[in-house]
Amino acid sequence: MKSKHDEDASIISGWESRGGDPDRSGQSHQYGRRFEGDGTYTIYHVFSGNVATIGAWKMEGLSPKNAARALRVLNNPPGGLR
């Protein structure tokens, strides 16, 4: 059985291989990450402060590595991954 962090990493890997998150509508988004007291990170929209939700995935409880990867994908314009 995969851990939550392994499942998060798998989702992010799919985004990276497709060039961005699946909910892109051609808009530029700005997300940040917030350190939580339990050692995990939450990705949030910087203007609203709401936890980022992509599809059914609420982006909280992320490992430091997965949070960094998710931010890189989310904050790059469509097709902008290198």
C-alpha cells in the first residue's frame, strides 16, 4: 500500500510529464507553501489564502520535496516546464 507522500509524488510526476496540472485553463496562478506544525506543507493560493485544490486533491500534508515540486508545476505557465 502506498503512503500518502508516495501518492502525492505520483500525481506530481504525472503533472510533470504532461507539462502542468490538469486544471489549467490558460490562467496564471500564484501559489505559495506554508509550513505546518506537524512538519508538512500546505499549498495555498496567495491572494485568497485558500488551500489549493486540484481536481479532488486538497494540497495539504505534503512532504517538503513534494511541496517544492508541486509549487514548481503550479506556478509555471502551461508548457513552461523544463
